[in-house]
Amino acid sequence: MSNHRAGIFQPVDPPLVVIGAGAAGLMAAIFAAREGRRVMVLERTRDGGRKILISGGGRCNILPSELDPGRFVTDSSRHLLRRMLLAWPLAEQRRYFEEELGIPLVLEPETGKLFPASNRAREVRDGLIARGRQAGVEFRFDAPVRDLAPAPGGWAVSLESGILAGSEVILATGGLSVPTTGSDGTGLAIARRLGHLIHEPYPALTPLTAEPAIHAGLSGLSLTVTLSSRVERRRVETTGGFLFTHRGYSGPAVLDLSHLAVRSRLAGGPRQELLVQWCAVGEAEWERRLQERSTRAVLTLLRDELPARLAEQLLTESRIEPGRQLAQLTRQERRGLVDRLVRYSLPWTGDEGYRKAEVTGGGVGLSEVNPATLESRRHPGLFLCGEILDAFGPIGGYNFSWAWSTGRTAGLGAGKAKGADRKVHPSSS
């Protein structure tokens, strides 16, 4: 039964509404329903969980094998970030997927990432939706939310078909990254209209570009590098895969530090310098090897550690003939080459933006929510979780861990809120 008044759909037993069926929203819905609440999920796409489906090349990197809160980026309190992230410890998250959802996880040793044993992201997405339905969650797909406003006794959720009354609302709409998955910034716009502090969003974990594309000839070449930079006298670095593209640079190492480049561009200040060490061999060892007084060609020496095409490119940029003998190198040539081998200044000029960004940087300030429940400090009955919040981590399952943890906290918080004593909906019993 329901009441209809002034175009408002008002169920006799108004549901707890979750806006967004991504990683955080699905987890929030499951845990809210487990509190005995009637839960309805509104999702703008026809199936939900699309970022889950494309993650890890369709394999879904569910979790990292280890979780370092210090690797997260936020403009908010790091204490709050740590508290929210660790509210659901990594070991318990893994146990949930393996024991409750029945999805065995396997470790990829070379990356420290945990994937479903089936290597199928769809198993993860479908498993979460199935668990939600088992708990009584009602899903409405192809149901984009236009706006959200406080209303007597709860919330008015504006849909294309009218206005739905909800008891509490969990805003889990993601950010702006990969718009083809349904992310359009609606949640951030709603939070801003409701008066929340928003740290200006920006694309994060996104490939970098170079104009002109001076390394286009190396497109498709990949290797493991160490990438570093300096932020306010602090050195930051990451070691991981690096990929040359026809437009610039990608791979985990580039994505992990791309936010530094993006933010320097958006601020209109000096271009953030990113330095590449192309292999594990350090400065002193390269100096020793290049000082060898022999007839061996410089290119031959570099190819001991580097892909041939990259070695040739570095020599070209150093203005050293590939066939030059080690004994013929001048001190100046040797020093210049060593700099390019261990402190190569990546010639980026732009980035691929939200179109290819893994996540959205910035978002709702963490101080805007109660860390124990993720309820808004400005609007009782409104809860926020996932990518909409001001935090993101590096490649490797960190951002899913954030989504799982904050989704669970918001679900439990909303599930235990003032409407928790309402009559349990039959489908959730």
C-alpha cells in the first residue's frame, strides 16, 4: 500500500534508500538490510557495479594483500581517514568475500593483489547483488536520481518518474571517474547543494599525456620503474609497472603519482616534476659500469638492464652514438647518461582526465560525517560512503577496500538509525 499526494510516492513503510549500486552502495545495502530494514537501491544504469566489472582488466582486484593507510591521499584529517578505513579490518573483509559470499581469493605474488580465483569480475558484482536480494534488498535499475531534499519524517528523492519518500538515505553515487560506467557527479552536486564542504574534485589515477608525443615510438613498451617526486620538501615515490602509450604514459607507477601532475596543472602553478629511475640499478652502480675502459658498446651495456628500444631512445636524447665504446665516453657524457637512467624528468604536459581516471580525488570532507556511522553532521538521516568522500588510495585494491569499509559502516549506521524500529518488510525476514 502507498499514498499518493502532490506527485509524491509515499510508501506506508518508507524504505531506507541507497543511491548508487557500485561497490560501496552494494555493501551498504547488504549491511543495512541485515539490520532488519527495508532497503531500496536506486541505480542509474541497467545493471550496476560497472566499475567492479572493468576493474583489473575484467578480473576485479578485490583487495590488496596488505593495507597501508599512509598511501591514501586526502585533503581532510588523516586521523579520520585511518579510522574510517580500518573500521573493517582487511582480514575481515577477505573473510567476508571468501566465507559469506563464497568467492575464494588468490594472491598475485608479483603485485600483492587479491583476485577472485575465477578471475571473473562479474562473479563479484553478481555475488554482491545476489546477497543483497537474499537479504531483502529491492533494486531499481535505470532509475537515475535527480535530486535529494530533507522532508518531514525523512527524505524526498527526486526521480524521473516522480518523488520517492525514504526514511534514511545512503549517498553512494561515486564521483566523476570513468563516466561510461554511470559516474556523472550527481552525488557530489547533491552534497554541495545540501551545504557540505567539498574539496574540489579532480581526476586521479589517470594516465599522463605529452604534447608533442616524443615517446610515441615506444608505445606498447612496458617495464618496472621507480617514479618519484617532491611535495613540500617530502619525497614521494612508488615502484611498479610503467607503460608507454601513443599519447604519453600509463601503468601503476604513473597512475599512483598522476594526481600530483593533475593538481599542479589545475592550480596553474609550476609543472610538477616526476623523476623516473628506469631499473633497479642505482646511480653508483651505473657510474661504475660506465667507467669500464673497454671496447664494449654503450648500447650493449644498457641492454643488459633495459629494453633495447628504450636504451636507444635514452642514448639518442643523450646525443651518444649507440656504437660508442665505453672507453670513449667523456665524463660529461657519462654524467648526463646516468642522470637519464636514474633521474629522468618525465616530459608530461597533460592527462587523460576523468575519461580514464580510476577514481575521483577530492570530494566531501571527512569532517562532514560522523566517522563511526558516516552520517552527515549537517543532515541527520543522510549517510555518505565510497568515492564521494575525500580519499583515494593507490592502484592495487586500495580503493575497493575503502569502498567496502565505508559502505559497510554507512549501511550499519543507517540500518540502526531512527527508523530501525519500523516494521520489518516481509521480503527481508
